[in-house]
Amino acid sequence: MIKAAFIQFAPYLGDLNKNIVLLDKLIDKSKSADLLVLPELANSGYNFNSKEQAFQLAESINNSKFIRFLHDKCRRHDLYIVSGFNEIDNGKLYNSAVLIGPNGYIGKYRKVHLFLNEKNIFSRGNLGFPVFDIGFCKIGMLVCFDHFFPEAWRILALKGAEVICHPSNLITKFAQKTVPVHALLNRVFVITADRIGKEKELEFTGKSIIVNTVGEILYQAHEDAEEIGIIEIDPEISKDKMITPGNHILNDRIPEEYSELM
Ligand code: ACM
């Protein structure tokens, strides 16, 4: 069993240092967790005033105060963290999720399905859907609006992901319906870490969730409160893909019948 967790909070738009000060306290309160998920763009905030502001607030993976801070927390608390991250690389911005552990930065995913104005700011993710083995479980990552695309979930399940970490800044209230279904269809655990608060015209909808492999919501946060959710899960259960004694949800797929998908 491991302790899976999220921190639901309101990142400050444009103030990395304030986000670090706030998260310093919140991560200390979550230190019993083994795997902790933070919201989308937790280092920068979401609703930028301009593309220029988004660039000013981005960090590169190799030179990031935010990642150094998260690594220090992981080392002190023997913890793995997945966090949304405004990433700059080679002059392009990516809406990324980073995975960090006690020994430092492990890997990243770059959001593929960009939402609304994100299309004017970020480049589309170009790393596919990687899965990372951290010893006690295999981790996949999706970012917010990616939740609408079953193909992304399926690829992660086919690659062996057991826990899908889902940093989010949700505007709509659909994810609490879609995520449990994807969890069930792929027999994976999901941690959706949403944010709260308002940035100009956008109001974020909270209700972060941790979902088990039969689509049951094990923990749901409130709509507008800063909140830490921690719950025990057994990632091993995700390896069992049998939904009846004769049906394996991945092996029973018939990909040659799906060619029209392309
Ligand atoms: C979203 O993708 N931030 C809704």
C-alpha cells in the first residue's frame, strides 16, 4: 500500500516565490504521502496577461528554482511529486508535468491537448505519453484537458501505467465524470489535483479526486477550499486487467477493427 495525495490550492499568477512559500507549508503538511500531485502550472499560475508574461514566468528544467525546491521537499520527506510546470525549452513554452523524487528530477510529460487560449501560448506536447517506473508503482501523467481524450489514457495503460497523475486547472465540471470512467476502462488509479480560485474571467472548480481501478472516487475535495487529500491505495491492483474470468480489458481489444480511428 502507498499513500497517494494531492494538494488543491490557488497558485499565485506571476509570483514563483509566493508559490514556493505557500507550497513549503502545504507539502510539509502532506509529508506522510508517498506520491503527491500538484495542480497544472503550479509554478506560474494559468491565465497569463500576455504571451510575453507566460515566457517571463517559464523555467527550464535544468535551471529551475521550483524544481530545486520540489527536490528538496522530496529528499526531506522521502516523497515523489508530480507537478504542473510552465516549461521553456529552445524558445518554446510547454504546459508540462514534471516528476521529481528523493534523488531529483526524473522525467516530464508535455500537455498534448491544449485548451482555449493555451493554443496561442504553448507548443503542443511532443514527447508522447511516457511511463516512469519509480519502484513502488508505474506512473503516467496527463494534464487537465487531456482527460477528454480516451486515446491518451489507453496508451498509458498499454504502457503499464498503474497510477495516472493528472495536474489540472479545471474550468468545467466534466473531469469528475470522465476520470472515474477512464480509471475503470483502463483499471488504473488516478489522482486529479485541481486548483481553486479566480484569475480574471476564469473561475477554477476544485473538487480534486483520487479514483480507484473500478472508478470509485476514494476522496473528493471541496469546490473552493485549499485542501490536502491523502488516501491509501495499492497500485498492484492495477495489474489485474480481468473484468470477468474470461475478459482481459487490454488483451480483448481488436486493434485491426479500429483502423478508422486514424
Ligand atoms: C485546462 O486544460 N486547463 C482546462
